[in-house]
Amino acid sequence: MNLIELGTILNFTKGKKPKVQSSEKKEGFLPYLDIKAFETGKITSYTDGEKCTPCEEGDILIVCDGSRSGLVGIATKGYVGSTLAIVSADGIDNRYLFRYLQGKYTLLNTNKKGTGTPHLKVDLLKNQKILIGSFDEQKQIVENVETMLSKLDESVETLQKTKQQLSVYRQAVLKIAFEGQYSNAKPDKYDRLGNYIEKPKYGTSKKCSYLKENNSVPVFRIPNINYNSNSISHIDIKYASFSEEELSPIRLNKNDILLIRSNGSVSIVGRSAIVKDIDIGATFAGYLMRLRVKDNAMIYPKFVLWFLQSYDARVYIETVAKSTSGVNNINSGEVADLMIPIFTYDKQKDIVNAIESRLSVCDSIEKTVNSALQEAESLRQSILKQAFEGEQS
């Protein structure tokens, strides 16, 4: 076995954008393997091959541009997309090279263009060291690696199923809660959310920056909405300066709710966080919407926050927000029209306490599961590194 520089044996052929594309397979057309097909395994485009880069069944493809740069996969017979490339190496079994490149994904994905767009640096790929021997030795290593990875995948699958079960449990808790089972009382009625909150307010469109000046205030954006914890994250905050006249209508108060009103993923639209003491005085960006309860003695803000996560609320939000344009959006009138169960104020607090006491246990379990998943990924990278860089024979 010898440890050599990959660039001395690497073959790298970049894909090209086809002249003609079709969403239907026609005579003489083959699959066009773009990034979408590469990630999902579903072919959505075909081409006749003019001005294209052909690939064969079993070829290794690597993503060159975009957020998944460095990701590798196995090709079907067709043509390679412009964000992908075919890679092979003289004297190396394709399966061996594939597993080796899987172990390099984290390294190769960290490289950026000047614009900040992830981009695969081919020179960095060529500079990597790889352990190679005879084809029989390579196949034996791959067999050993895939046996270990198979056992690891079984553990990961179990952890993922646990996460799915926790998600189902969360929705069950919310369903039971808003039906009144935790408060021993049925809802007094169902009413429009708009009858209990001020008119929802959209955020600022003012340009923000990471530079914090003496008179600037934080402008919370979609990345700051940590809807898993119902809180606002203070990581990656941008700032902008406002006059008092500009800031006053969009300044945040304690117990305001910030809701994501527009996003490419409909599952993100409507996700929310509540304003805490540390967030007071800041403002928010245009893709967010502020909900402010009119009278805290009438409806408990946290009751609204939790209801927005319930199955009924999510079905309503995703139905009205869904768009074929690629940007899903819910407006202030649609939010105001959301029907919400109304209980007495004390019952609302009982319901919130019941939800939070049960889901705190769920959160603790999920935290443990996520930690185990991270450890599993670290172990995966360790297995691949040891196998192909001379630490295992």
C-alpha cells in the first residue's frame, strides 16, 4: 500500500448546461443529472446531449458549486449538470474512490468564492493524500468500511426514528392541550386571532449591516428566529440606525411574537418566537411579522405562541401560504383570520404550563438524540479517514 497525492492520478471532467431540456423523456433523450436529481435521486429533466458531458452508470459525480459543494454520488447513464463533475483516478476502484471522497466532504465544503458561495477548489482536492494498493486490497478495505458503516447506519436510523416519534409526541401534546384535556375544560369558543391582537405589523426594509454603531439597534431576521426553542437567537445579528419616528412603530416589547411570514420553504412560514427581556427595544426585518396581544388579561401571549405550532394552525398556515412561485407567503389578514380556541385566562396559563412541562422532557431527549447523531457523523468521518489515509490496512 502506498500513500500518494490524489492529483497525480485524478481525472476531473466538468459538466455542462444542455442546449435543450425537457421535463418529459423523449426518444433519444437521457437523464440530465442536475443538483436536484443528484440530491433526491429523482430525475426531473432530460436532454438530447448536445453540448453536454455524458456519464455512465456507476461514474462518480461530485458537486462543484452551491451549498453542497464536495458532496459525491453515483451516476446513472445520462448527462452531467453544470454544477457537477465526473471524477475518477487511474489505478483506483470507483467504489474505493467514492468512499474516500465521502470522507473529504467536510473539508471540501468549507471553501468559499469571494462572493461567499461554497465552491469546490479542485487544487485542494488534488493535494489530498490517498492510500492505494492492488484492486484486491482496495476492495477488501471497501468491504470492511461498508460493514462498519452499515452498522453505524442502523444506529442512525434508530435515532432518526426516535426524532420522528418525538415530533409525533409533540403534536399529540399540543392537540390534547388545545382540546382542553389538560385543563379539564372544553374551549369556550373558537374565534379569530385578529380579535385579540393588534393588526400584525411588517418589519423594516432598511438595509442592515454587521457594523454596530452608537445609534444603531439590532434588526432580527429569519436566522434569528429559533422556533425550536421559541426564542430569538442573538447569534448573527445585523444592525441599522433609525430615527425615533421610524423605530417607534416597529420597536419590540416583551411578549411580542415574531412570525416568519415569507420563505422558500412553506414549512418555515409561520414559525415563531417570543420577545424576552433581552430582546426589548430591538426591531425586525421585512420577512417577519410582529403579533402583539391587545390585552394580556384576555389572552396569554404564550398561549398564542404554542397554538401557532399546533397541527390545526400549521395546516391553515401552510395552506394559505403555499405558492407555486417559489416564495411562500402569509399576510397580516390571513394571520388575523386564523381561528383559535378561547379559554378563560387562567385555563390558558394551565394549558401552557402543561405543554411546557411535558415538552421539556421531550426537548431533553431530543438534545441527547441530536448529540448522538453528531457523534455518529464524527465516527463516520473517522472510519473513512482511517481507512484511506494509512491509519488502517
